[in-house]
Amino acid sequence: MTSPAAEASRWLNASSLTGEDILINRQPFPFFVARKVLNEEMMSSFIEDFPHLKGAGYLPHEKDECGASINSLITQFTDPKFADTIGENLGIEKLSQYPTYVSISRTLKKRHGRIHTDGKSKIATALLYLNPEWTVDGNGCLRFLKRIDDFEDTVAPEVSPVYGTLAAFKRAENSFHGHLPFEGQRLVIQVAWLVSAADMERKAKRGKLSHKLKQLLGWFGGRQGKDAEGTAGQM
């Protein structure tokens, strides 16, 4: 019997990023949205193997924190052929030549999602969502925008972060994107292709430091909660 981890690499392939149903835009900056790129049968395995991260926001991918199916999925996500197909949709020749940085987010705080363009160290970014369902109010849905100061001035319909949706864009001075404030669970894997290996190393160091700080703050917050419970029990 084939394990879920072994099957994962078959669910994410370059052919899922081509076809008439793929939304591809080149103006005001290159981006595209592909839906149903993952088989529904893998959903439970991916959710089970998704890391239980301590902190909110994006944290660096650590293999030992993820289950086998997620690690296998990320291997396919960063595969050169898959990367080059993403690049073709964005007008980037041989995207696979650039180093990658993988980060994962399990939860968000309301402070996340502000409109930004991404830093100049990035060539392109792709987001793969793994949420079984989503809210209908639009909060937490990715928006590609014309301006840095208006969430309503959208370039295309907002992208609901539901299972199997992949959104990618080329970094530009006007690649404005973000989402309305949302707090809670929002499963997403992000792959960024960077200008240089030095950029990748710097980003990895910052990511690991942030991860350790969030783990420490999570532990400290948990200790405070326990102390508060103990105090409440004595009142």
C-alpha cells in the first residue's frame, strides 16, 4: 500500500498550473491564481502533518516539525520543473535557478496582512493554501491591489485561502498585496525565490531567530496562564 507521503508528490505537478481556468494577469504586475491543484483525498493527511507552530505568522520550514506528507509536498513545491512553470506564468525565465526559502504559517494575528510589496531580495513568491473551508466575510483572503493604501482597489477578485489554491506573483515596486485583518488558524505554505544565496542565508538566520523567540514567548505565555489559573483557584 502506498503511503500518503509517497503519494503527495503526485498531487502537485506542473500540469496543474496550466489550462484555461488559470487566472493569469501581467498588469499592473505579474500574478496568477490556480485552484484545485491538490487532490481532495490528501487533505486529511496534510492537515494532520501540518506543524503545530508556537508563534503566529510565517516561520521557517523545519523538517523535524512537519509530518512526512507535508515534507514531501514541499519537496514537490520546490521542484525545478514546478518552479519553472510558475516562472513561465509570471514571465520569469527559469525561476528554478534562484535559491528558495520556505516558510509556513499556521495562525495569524490581526496585525498581519498589511499591504506591502515584498522586499527587493525576492524574485517571486508562491502561496499554497490548505484550509478545508473559509469564512464568507473576506477577512484573511489575499488581495492583489493597485495601491498601498486601499484594500478595496483590487486588481482581481480576492483569493480565498481554501485547500488546493495556489497564488503566485512576481515581486515589483508596485506588487501590492495583503488581506483584511484575521485572527486564528490559516494554513499556508510559502515559497520565495530569492535574488542570491546570501539573501537566502540572511533570511534563514532571521527566520530561525524569530522562531526561537516565538517559542520562548509561547512558553512564557503558557507559564503565565498556568500561574494565573493557580492564583484564580486560591481566590
